[in-house]
Amino acid sequence: MRLNMRSTVTSLLNTTKSSLLLKFRTNPKHPAGWIAAARSEEDAGKIVKARELIRKGCEERPTNEDVWIEACRLVNPDEAKGVIARGVKAIPDSVQLWIQAARLEHGAANKSWFLRMGLEKIPDSVRLWKALVELAANEDDAKLLLQRAVECCPLHVELWLALARLEKYDAARKLLNKAREKLPKERAIWIAVAKLEEAFGNTFTVGKIIERGIGALQREGVEIDREAWLKEAEAAEWAGSVWTCNAIISNTIGIGVEEEDRKATWLADAEDCKKRGSVETARAIYGWANAVFKSKKVLQV
């Protein structure tokens, strides 16, 4: 059975390869055809021919980034930088090529230089900003980069959250409020605010923040997905934000659950959390269920 499956996969791959080669012969402007032709020669051990083909492919399709990436892979290592340099000149707005250019460099400074060059051409590339921040020498440098990143990419929540994690309490609060204005439909920002307050000992505000956040999201037309929020509760637990975890559970665990199904549903939720090692989340669910069914403790840890 396994042998037959392997034969089937091989047959499909060969069929796809043949199809691409046919397109290459009938339409030399087809990028995937050039790549398939070069790989066919490479598989046959004719690396020189493969390099000639992919070089020709770059000439025929200079605005296709996949062809340049394949050329970079096939050429001698000492020629790869030259290939990518020609690639970014031909396609200056290709994030993939600027990332590849940085990968070919040695040392953070050289890598960063190429990423900055890419950002000059594509200032709203989240991928380039993330790669550049990862190369930052220290938190201060990372913070400066992220401050610029959120200016260029104001609608990408992960950049706001990354910057908030590097800020001090007051600055982080102001930043998250600003992020909330830019992204009023993002639950992650409300959760980040709750985690921030919990981290600084303001646990009495955590429940109110999550409650307010859910109300604000609903007013923006956001559907409150119980399963998604349950995952957020578990993530909060694993991040050490137990109060935030509890607040998420108490505000979302009953959403969309019919009254007669509550006990069975919550029990199943808690058991699933325990299986995943999310003990605090399970405890929060049990606690909420026991508060609802006050006559007796129907659920326990």
C-alpha cells in the first residue's frame, strides 16, 4: 500500500514536471517552466546546463522573483550575491529578494544594511521590519526600530504589541490605547492591556478591561468566538497572566452555549484544557461553572 502511494506521488510529480517543461518549450515567458527545465538538468547531473538555463530565465523573466531565487540557489556560492543584486535591481519591491540578500550576508550589520535598503523601497513591509528588529543589538535599538515600524505599518497588531512589551508601564499604556484607536477590532490589544495591568499588580482592573474590551469589539461588529477566546485564555495562562486567563473565561465561556448544554460543554472544555496542560484555565472554567450551579458543586478540579 505504501509502495503504491509512493508510486502515485512520483507519477504526479513527473506529470507536473512534464507539464511545466511543455509550457517552457511552448512559452518561454513562463517562469515555472524555466525553473522546471533548470531542475531537470540539475537532476540529470548537468549543473552547468542548469545554470545556463536559469540565467536565461532571469533574462527572459526579470520581474519574476522565483526565477531569481532559483538562480541564487543554482549558481556558485560566490556568485549568489551578484545574482541577488541584479534581482533587487530588477524588482526593487520584492520582499523575498531583499530577505534573500540579507541571508547571504555575514554579520548583523551587513544583514541589517540590506534590510534597511529594502525598507527604503518597501517601507510598509512587516516581514522586513520584523527581520530587522530581530537583528537589533539591544532593546533600545529594537524599540527605535519598532517605533518607526508602527508608523509605517499602523495596521499590524504584532508590531504594536512587540513595541508595548519593550516600553515602561505608562508608555506602554499610552501606546496600547493608540493601537486600540488604530485597530478597534483587534482583541489582542485588549488582552495585552489586561496582561499589562496584571503584570504591574493592578489585578482588580483586569476583569473590567476584558469586559469593556468584549463590549467594544461587539460594538465594532466583531463576532465573539468562544473557542478563539478559550485559546486566548490558555495562552494567557502559559504567559503567566492567570488573572487575565480567569477574566477571559468568566466573560466568554457562556457565549453561544444553550442553557441545557452548559454543564456538559463546560466539563468538556475543562477536561480538554487539562489534557493540554492548561490547569489554571481548567480551574477557571470549573470555578465559573460552580458559581453558576450554586446548589452544589457539580464540577471540581
